[in-house]
Amino acid sequence: MILPLLLAVATQAASAKAAGPIAPADTRAQHCLELAANDPPSGAKEADRWAIAGGGFLAKQCLGMAYASGGRMDSAAQAFEDAARGAELAHDLRAATYWAEAGNAWLAAGDAGKARAALDAALAADTLTGGPRGEALIDRARALVAQGQAVAARADLDKALGDVASDPMAWLLSATLARRMDDVPRARTDIAEALRLAGNDASVQLEAGNIAAIGHDEAGAEAAWTRAAQIAPDSAAGRSAKQALRQFAAPDATTVTTTP
């Protein structure tokens, strides 16, 4: 989920200038980003060559994408931060996008503190709108949850849902947070929307089972977990659902599994 999001945002950033003839730098940026996504080692080499030739923050962003595609998330996050700082010095509006990319990469690297700092910078610029703003808010909410700040995360998710109302994963995250905050009515409402948008997603069915279980709807929990296990039996969600079903079958079982 992380790499497709980064590539989509990166592609938008590469073409974020005003309408008109495509500049050579933007053409090279597009080529570099595609290479980084499809052939990370070659993409990193191209980004380094471009940086030496004066590619500036665009080359740094490409390097970050190459590292991310290759699974080197710490290095990717640092490269995206370098791109953001370079863009800020150039007074380029794409700086906020690069900070958001850095935050997403830091989350993937497991560093919630650095992720939050990068996402704070992305959102403070007040230049992100629509989907990119919503995704940055979701990522900051994830960082806040990891830091034990559920109330602040709730506020960010509520804002994000206004920007990405058609994203089932946003509703899934919102439902999961509501469950963890013991807000069962909100959890039920939000998971219902996630199910409407992506009922064939195992992680959505897993969480639907979790919410049904804490609401003492045993039949609903069993049905949702069974569906999750059927949809993707070998996925993390499918395995968690099967574990939940085994626990559910035990005479004294009350454990609710968590969404991966």
C-alpha cells in the first residue's frame, strides 16, 4: 500500500507546475521516477547522476523513490526530507508533498516520531489539498496512534474523511481507532462504510468481526472472520481471522484480534 501511494504522489509532484510546455527537468523527473519504481538500483544510479548534474530536489525525490521501491525506508525518508528542504529553499510548493512522502516512509520504517515531525511540516505549509491532504492527515493519525495520542489522531482522521471519503482504508482506520477508544457506535458506522466500499478486502472483514465481537454480536463476528479467512487465507488479515475463529470456538474465549 505504501509504495503505490508514494508513486502516485510523486507523479503528481513531478507535474505540479502551472500548465504549459513541459520543462526538461520535469521530463527527466518523470523518467527517473518511473525507473526508480520499476528498477530501484538503476533508478538510484540515475538519481545520483542527476544530482551531480544539478538535479537538486527533484533528483533527491527520485532517490527517495528508488530507496523506497527497494525497501530501504530509512534511506528513502531521509532522501525525501532532503528534497523537501531543497524545495523550501527554492520556494517551490512541492515541498509539502516531499514532507508527506518522508512521513509516509518514516512510518514504514517504524519511526513514529520522525514521521509525525515530517507530516507536521507537510500540513503546516497549508498547500496540500484534496486527496494528498487527506492521505497526509491519515498518516499523521497513524503516527499519533503509535505515540499513544488517540484523541489527536481522532481529530486528524475526522478531517481526512472529508478529503478521502471514497477511500475504504480511511474508514477502516477510523473504525479501528473508534473500537480502540471504546466508541462502539462510531466503530459500527465507520466499518459499515468500509464494507460498502471494500467488502471483499480481508482486512475490512477482519475488523468488522472485531467490532461485532466487542458488541456481543457473536454471529456477526463469526461470519465476518470466516469471510476474511476465505478472501485471503494466507494474508496477515486472513491468518488473524483464522486465529480469532479458533479463539472464538474455545469455551472461555473472549479475545478480539487486532487489525494488522
